[in-house]
Amino acid sequence: MRNKYSVFSLIKNALSYHENWQRAWKDPTPKKEYDAVIVGGGGHGLATAYYLAKKHNMNNIAVVEKGWIGGGNTGRNTTIIRSNYLWDASAGLYDHALKIWEGLSQELNYNVMFSQRGVMNLAHNLQDVRDLKRRTHANRLNGIDAVYLSTEEVKKFCPIINTSPDIRYPVLGGTLQRRAGTARHDAVAWGYARGADAMGVDIIQNCEVKGIKRNGDSVEGIETTKGFIKTKKVGVVAAGHSSVIANMAGLRLPLESKPLQALVSEPVKPIIDTVVMSNAVHAYVSQSDKGELVIGAGTDDYVSYTQKGSHQIVEGTLNAILELYPIFSRMRMLRQWGGIVDICPDASPILSKTSIKGLYFNCGWGTGGFKATPGSGDLFAHTIANDEPHELNAAFNLNRFVSGDLVDEHGAAAVAH
Amino acid sequence: MFLINCPYCGERDQQEFKAGGEAHIERPKQPTELSDDEWAEYLFMRKNTKGVQFERWNHAHGCRKWFNMVRDTSNDEIKAIYKMGEKPPAQ
């Protein structure tokens, strides 16, 4: 029986010096057979397992993770959550996730520290202004809250931004989604893991997939470092390593894996109470509850699995940050890291069946998957359980690269993710 | 970030170069006869190898010439560089 977290359990455990907390999830050895196996124990994979158990009564399932849960991109992103995407399909997908975020801490009985502090996107040239106004209108037609701000309103909402007309890329305006914000990324993985585990899902860490066994066009199981696991359904949620798993099954995906970097500063007192993104100069920044500035940089343009990334990418981002926020000129950066992101040609994700029966892929989230974690898990669980996509992820199928019906967020929305 | 030995200019910083993706993808000889599946394969599907990968690079901020590279994407180690039109080295 899972103990509920509450103020009373906190007091009770404080009295015993926090030494008797129940384990949040078990550490099981894999069974011989499961109804479904999820490959990848990040936020999306754990959420998929959680919703498979909760909404589709599939409790005899496992999540296999080659490292530790939440140790990949879930623990490496800049935690921004928003749904102000241009196209109807994307708006539907990301706003579905945002609606789940709004009640997630209560649902999981786990504080994911979801904070609707707003996300502001800046415009630095006339084309930006036109694109952002168009996006604001598109958002509102889709029922997503969005407002367009003048330069003065940008300054009022976030006073530390340099709105002088004399800087190299002056701020000409911006958009604001007030329901957007941030959440604690580790807590999302831990909360979903605890929830899934409580419903009987086996979370198997340090278990790397080495092969996918097929019988003709159907999946029979997976070879792992902890032995063969028989299953008829495999849901792959392996982010940057999706192509590696696909190759094991003899599939090719329209993905390129590239390092994306982020960095945090030394912790300081509260100075920025929102999230500000600027696509044109590629700088975005927010402040964590610990006080660190959380800064997202860009991707390198070559395929690499090194989780490092190039120095000039970070330098370019910090140049832009310093011009937009002169107040940060003497801040020191504390840590920098990279994660491997799998990018689709149209910068939209794939949540899809494949040509192999029982093999499903949830990948291609590129540089912006964290925000979609709950929605992605919910819709992918639906796809696996019913062997059919939900209407909200039907557009994000693999076949769009054959039919040409792409969800082109890259070119049209100029959205950094 | 690494150094790249441009076959025309010599060793330069990687930031002078532009990555051009997977190499040796041949343009279809009879484009009009291709099915949608074959177009998708040619345009979008990639090996995205973790390990030794053959790829194209362009010395964008130098001689602006294209060339081929064999690189291990798991550690960014460059195995070989050869000019366009040359046969890839055996691996």
C-alpha cells in the first residue's frame, strides 16, 4: 500500500528524522513476459506507463531504462511549459498537455512545482512582429490564451529587459501566454514513477535494450542486458537514441540527433519572475526556485551523441543574454551541460504506430519535449492500448513523411522550442 | 567542438564549417518513376548512426568547398576525410 504524502506524513517523518520514508518505487527484477514494455524511463516513458495502467487497465507492464529514471533529457531541459504553437495540430497536442499540468501535482500526490508564471516571446524585427501577431491570433482561435505586447508592455511585465532602441536587436514587442510557466523536471519523472509503480508497473533501471525480436512483421520481445523479455507491444520513448532502437528493428526514422546545451548561473535573489524567450537572438532565461538563472542555448548542427556541445553555441547565447539583460553582466555561470535531442525535419514529434505490428514510437520532440510530458504520455498510452492514435496525435504519425502532410512548426512559427 | 582538417585549407576550428548531413545519398536517377515511399526514404529517412557515420561537410567560412568525413558520432572522433567524388575508405 502506497502511503499518501501530506502535511501529516511530513510531520510524522520529521519526528523520526526522515529516516523511515517509504521507498517511492520498487526495484524489481524483470518478469519473463509483459503485456507491454516501454523502452525509456524518462518523463514521457514513465507518463506513458502511468496512463496505460490508469486509463487502460494495463498493469502487467514494464518500463526499461538503460541508466536511471529521469537521468536523460528529463533532467537536462530548461523546464519551460507553454502551448502557444501556430498550427492547429500542435496547439491541440500541447494544450492537451498544459491542461493536464494544471492538475498534475494533485493527481500524482507529488508536488511537481508547476508554476504558471507566464512565458513571454520577444520580437526583434518586423518579420518577428508579423509572425508573433499571427501566432497570437491563431492561438486565440484555438482557445489558447495569448496576448500581444508593445515594447512598453514588455518592459512593464519584465523590467530588467533592455528595451532601448539603440541595441543591436531592439525589442519591438512580444507575446505573452499567462498559463504557461515552468515545473520541476525531476519531480515529474519521480511523481510518474511513483504513481505507475503504485499501480503495479515494473520500473527496471540499468537495463539496456540490445535488440528487438521480430516474428515476421510482429514484435515478439526485447533483448536486454537483464535477459530476454517477451512482449507483444513495445513502446519506444528513447529521445535522442530513438534511431538506435529503430535500427535494431530494421526501421529508419526521419530523425537527426544533436547536442542541445543549457546552463545555470550561481544562485541569486529573485530577479526575474517569468520566462522570457527570444528566438531571433536565441536566448531564453528563467529563474529556478533555488535562485539560479536557467538559460537555454541552441543545438549544434552536426549529428552527435556526446552530450557535450560546442563552446561557441553557449557564447552566442550569453552574448544575447547580456545585451538584453545588462544587469546580468557580472553573473557567473555555475554549470553547463548537453542533452541529445532527436529532431524531425518539420520540428514536430512522432507519436505513431510503425510498419511492424506492436512496435510504437514516441520521438522527434527535438528541443521542446518537456512541456508535453503529460499529454505525450496520455496520447501514446492511448495509441498503444488501442493500436490506433487518439485524434489529438493522429497528425503526428510516421506516414506524414510519405504523404507530405507535415506539421511544419519549424518554418512557419519560427519557434525555438 | 573539434578541429577539422579541410582537404583544401588544412586544420581549422569546427565553427568555420557547416555540417551537411549523411553522405552518399544518391539523387534518384528517374525521379518521375519514384513512389511516395521511395521519395520519403530519399528525402527524410536517415541512418542517424551512433558510431561511425559517413557525412558531408562544407567549409562555409573558408574555401566554401564541400568534402566528406568519416566520424564517430559517439565521441566526435574524425576517422577520415576525403574529397567529393572520391571513394569512401573501407571501414
